[in-house]
Amino acid sequence: MTTNTTKLHTLDLLAYYGGDEPKPETNQNHIRIYAHNLCPFAARAKYTFSAKGIEFQECFVDLGNKAQWHKDFNGGLIPVVENQAGKMIPESTICMNLALRLAPLGQGINVVPTDPMEAAKMRYAMEQFTKKNHGGNCIGLLNSCGLNEEKVQTFLNVSLPFFEEMCKTAGDKWLMGTDDLTLLDIHCGPMWEKIYCAEESGALPDLMLRLNWRETAPAWCAYVDRFREHPAIKPYRFDPSSLRAQCEKLIAAAALGQGAPLSMAVLEGNFDF
């Protein structure tokens, strides 16, 4: 399959299959974000652009069939943000900061607290989340499909209690105690959302039973439910059917001692390309 060229300069979702297929022509009307629906790092970029009210075109890429131009640019990683002049930047945190710079003053959600000390506290909390590898624990647990006992125990005994305490402290507010999202929510939320989505997908029922987070982490569950329904998040959130397909691929690949990169195949049938 090939990219639908009639959509290149619109806001319509694109599917790019990579390999020998040329890089899609630059969208001359809108920002484009090269991503995949199941990538939490790409979600951070998309959610920030959405929160700041900046329109963009999503272009899903096949990470199991990376094009040479993509590998040459940044090793074939996502997200990649491309502007209307064809200039591209990589990495989720850089893309998030770009959204802040591109948004006119006062547009969208104020995702950075106006008080300098609160803004500094938010940045510190984001760094600590990354430093302690809490997002990595979510990804590692899901990618192992619960077959790695060490990852299960790390999630149960270290990360999930930490997540629950964060959300319990926030109460009915967002993670910084604010009335709307900040970058801290967008930094943590996609990692939480992806693993949480496994329950809705019906994938990995044995693992979901073991994690039992409805009983042990009710504040976290309530937070992720609210996060996924936020108007800035909902149009771009992870698709449960696609996640189920990815988990099935991971299990089959693990039996062969292989990995299963995020592909276009797990998205087909769930999105209108």
C-alpha cells in the first residue's frame, strides 16, 4: 500500500508504509507529526500541540519498515515534527517545547504554570518521573506481555504505588493541583494511558487480573479515565483494538525470540486512511 497523495496538504490522517516508498511531500498548509497511535512518546508531542490549539496532520509510520530518509534523520524514531517549509525536528520533549513556542500568547491551555516556582516544580517532577524510569516500567511491562516476572513485580511494588500517590495527592485536580492539564500530565499521562488501555482492549487478561489496579490504585484509575476523556486528548488517544493486535504480535514474536516493532498492520481496520 502507498500513501494517499490526495491528503498530503490537508489535516486528514496519513498512513506512511516506509521502506522504498518516498518520503511524503511536505504539507504546505499544516504542521505534520510523524507518529504511531501506540507510541507514548509521539503522544506527548500530539497532546501538547492539541492542548495549545495548534492544528496538525498526523502521519502514522511503520516502525518495522523504516525508510532510509527516516533512519538517516534520527534513526527512524518518532515523533518527528515537520513544518510547512519542510524543516523537521525529533524527540518528544523538543516537540513539546516547539508547540509552546508556536502557539500565540493566550492560545490553548496554559500548560506551564505562570508562577516561576510552580513551573520549576513541574519541570522537576517531569525529570524525576523519567529518572526513576516509571514510564519505562509501564512500557517494559506491556512489551513483555507480563511474561517477565521482574517487570511485573517492579510495576506492582514500585511504580503503581507511586502513581497512586501522585493521583491521590492531586485529588479531583490535575497533577500540579491545577484546574486543567499541564506538561506534567502530558508527560506522565501517555505512559499510564497505554498500559491502562490494555484492560479495555481485552488483551493480556491474566496479567490484568494480577495487576488488579481497580482495587489497589483507584485514584490512578480515576485519573487515567479523566485524562483519556479530556478534549485535547480524546481525538488522539490510543486505540484499544490496535493495542490488542500489538499484544498478540508481541506474544507470537516472543515465542520465536524476536521483537515486534510498532507496525501499520496493527492499525489497519481501526483507522480511516
